Amino acid sequence: MIDLELLEQVIVEIRELYDLFTAEFYGRVQTKQLVNLKKLLVDDFVMTGGLVNADNYIDSLSRTDVSLIGSIERDYIYWKFQYRVKFLASLKVKVGHNLDKHRYVAKVVNDLVGTRIIVGHLNRNFDEVEEVLVRLLKRQVISRYYLREDGKYRAIHCYFQSENRYFPWELQIWDTADATANFREHARHDLEKGRS
């Protein structure tokens, strides 16, 4: 059985870190420089200097105390908790892979900070986990979530985004039973992006 209270607590803590960083970063950015990422095509993002803004975001992440996410990792060591800040080179590959495909930035640049929890029995307790996520969605702790099933990959993807003009963060929740296949699928997907 999954400790649902603990899961909710972890998600709320990630949101609190997102909010702290977002307030600090976007507090220095002029509002007129920001556009709705759900309506901005990837091609236009590249043409209007969006990668420079993303680079500043990533640079700020590396200089701020996002390392506090590591405290979540230490607090919940009996769960597998991972996080990373996307490298600019990786972002460029991802954006390049999505050029000329009529895709919106919000769907592509959605994981500059990526977190992952790997827990046992997620699939068996999916309905209960979904109840927690619906509650968090109503409280605006997460902005959206969905179950992603793609080939042998299966995970819940959750996003933290307080405004459509701000870069979101991602949380993936995996079942330990799916972890090996999911890691393989991630590696395969990265290879495919690199070749395009």
C-alpha cells in the first residue's frame, strides 16, 4: 500500500519549492517579455529568443537553492526519489526535435526541473493515487496530470505551473514494477531525439 499522505506531502513540498523559485526568477523579468507558453509555437519560441530566456532560467536554477529538492530526497529515502535540472544542450535537442511540428512550448519545454518518485504498488493503488491528484488539482497544487502509457512506458506525469507564461516543472510517479522498462524507454526515446 502506498502512503497517500506522504505522497501528497511530497507533491506539496515540490510545489512550495516551485513557487519560491518562480517568485524569485520571474520577479526579475519584465512582464512584457513573457508570453503564454500554451499559445507559443516552438518555432516562434526559437525565433523570438526563447532559448535565451530558458538558458537564464536554467542558470538561475543552478545558482539558487533548488538543491532544497535534495532535502526531499533525504527525507523520503525509503522511496526512490530523483530530480534533475535539464541541461541547455538537452533542451536544444528537445526543441530541435519539435521544430516544424506545430507544437506548443508548454507541451515541449515542460520539464526544466524534473522530479521522479518510484513507489511500490502504484498500479494496484492507481484509483487512490488519482483521488489524491484530483484533490491537489482542485487546490491548484498541480496544474495538470495524466497517465502516460507509451509502448512499454507507464507513469503518471504531474505538472507544477502557476501561470501559463511561466515554465512548468514535472513530477513523474512510477511503479517499481515498471521502473526497468521505463528507464529503457527513456533511453530509447533520447536516442531517437538525438538522431532527428
